[in-house]
Amino acid sequence: MMNGQPRNRRKNQDLCGKNFLKFVVYVFTFIFWLTGCAFLAIGVWILFVKHSFASLLGNSTFPIATYLMIGIGGFIVVTGIMGCAGARVENRCLLVLYSVFLLLIFLLEAISGVLAYMYEGIIREELSRSLNDTMMKNYNYDAHLTTAIDDMQQRFLCCGAVSFKDWQKSQWLREDRNTTNKAPDSCCMSYSQGCAISDHPSNIYYRGCSPRLAQYTKESLMIIGGVGLGLCCVQIFGVIFSCCLVRKIKDKVYKY
């Protein structure tokens, strides 16, 4: 009797510890799953709302960071389901795999955040080098880039990369002898067909698009970097909790 009581007490303590850890894993996984949904939602929002001018950046870092964010979000949702299932059935293999995936997500989120912040720091310099070249060589020759340039100039109320004078050096105006425009019609304050025949300041915008596009892209990169680096540390707690639960769960012995 006396010898059985400590053993029963130890068994009850182990059970309480295991149940508590299962509860903690459930709560963490639910929060973790919500962060995955947030990653997906923010990534898709940036893709459809902020990606309009990605083709003008001359660099694939911004699209890569966005697609990486969406991929991480989907991976988190699937991993969260795995974590809940592993805790529910007390399957050690699932929980170990869950911990490994948490570490992988930690690395991916950190990479996404670092990429975004690194590119955010050099985007103005890169735009000053590449945007003007893209606009001058491709306008009216590449349909996709032409649409993106027109949309950018109308949205940001700007003209050219640095100023409206950039268009005087464009391949389009140098080679097209039939046009009387001094700039694309999208530079006009009041848009109409052929409105840019005059470059008077009352007719077209004089300020360039490079600073506005840089600021616009920086805002998106700061969101990606902030979310990626801000949430990546959460995974460490999940690894700790799931590993502790694995130690508490004893191997099940199946008798055949």
C-alpha cells in the first residue's frame, strides 16, 4: 500500500504534465495557424494590390519575397493541422516532424524578412539606375511594360523616371516620326488621346516617378520584413513545447 502510493502519485503527476503540455501545444498551434492565415492574406494582398509595378523594378527580390511569404503561409496552415493531430493522438513521429517543420518555417520567415529589409535599403539606388533604362527602351515596344509605365504615371501623377525631360531621350520618340507627343499621354494632368503634344507645366506633370515608386515599394517591403522577422521567433516556443510533449508521451505498445 505504502509503496503503491508514490508510484500512483508519480503517474498522476506525469499525466497532469502531459495533459498540460497538450493544452499548451493546442493553444500555440491555434495561434500559429492564425499567423499562417495572416501570412497568406498579407502575401495575397501585396501580390494583387502592390505588385502592379514589380516588372519595372529591374530586380526579382520583391516578387521572390512576396511569393515566399505566400508559400510560408500555406505551409504554416498545413503544419498547424499536423501539430494538432500529433498532440491529439499522441503520436511522437508527428510531433517530431511538427518540430522540424517549425524550425524550417523559422528559417524561411527569417530569410523572407532579411531579404525584404536588405532590398528596402537599396531600392532607391537601384531604381535610379534601372527605371529610366526600362522606360526609355521598352515604352511602346513591350506591351506589358508600356501598360505598367502608363499606370504608374497616372497613379503617381508623375512623368519619366527623374523628370518629364527623360522622355526626350526615349527610343520611342526618337524612332516614331509620326507622333507629335513630347511624352506619353499618361503624363497629362487631364488624360486624352494626343494630349501630350505640349510639355507646358499646366499640361503634364514635371516630377519624376522614381521617388514615388521607391516609397510605394518600400512600404510593401517593410510589411513583409516586419511580419517575417516579427513572427519567426514564435516558432521557437512551439519547438520547445512540442519537444517537451514528445518526452512525456511514452511509446505505445501494440499487442498483436
